[in-house]
Amino acid sequence: AGAFVLLAASPARTESDKIDLIPGGVVCDKVDQVCYDQRGANAAQTRRMFGEYAGTDVQKRLDKKSDWGTKKFTLSNGVKCNIPNRTCKKDEGEGERSKKITKHLFQAPMPQPR
């Protein structure tokens, strides 16, 4: 019964709520457990939000020297972000959610060097 009370007290979540907009221009995807800033995947922010294992996984993927998480990325809600173009869109065009993510990610001041 205690778990039911806890669930009833928590705020309602919708599909778009799996993407968190964190102060400082950081976007965190709770489904994929990855955080991004305007440079792409961010291991330090991921570690802060999702723990050591998730942060280490992001760092390993970034260390492979592929383009993963540095030029383009797709969030679990289907929004695709293009870092060089500084835009985020869904396949069917720019909706309100993708506009909000674009503004949050790319309107912030440049992040501190890593």
C-alpha cells in the first residue's frame, strides 16, 4: 500500500517528460540515460544525473573517436539534434517540443571547456 501512496503523490508524467531540460543548456534523456550540451554528449553531466556507470559508458563511446554524440544525436522522443546546424527537429518538422529543446540547448552561453 505504501508504494501506491507514493505513486499517487508523484507528478503525472507524459511521453515528453522523459527529456529533462537542465539549467545551463543541458538536455538529459532519461530513457537512454545520456545528457547533452551544445557540444554533444556530456559524460560529466550524464554521471551527475544517472550515476557512475552511465557516465563511464558515455565517456567510452566518446573515446572511440567516432562521430557518436558529437555531430548529431537523436533523443528517445524522436527529436534529432544537429550540432553544427544548431537545430533540433522531428522527422515531421519542427514542433513545439523540438523548438523548446533547440532553444534550451543552443541559446545558452557556451559551456565551460571540458
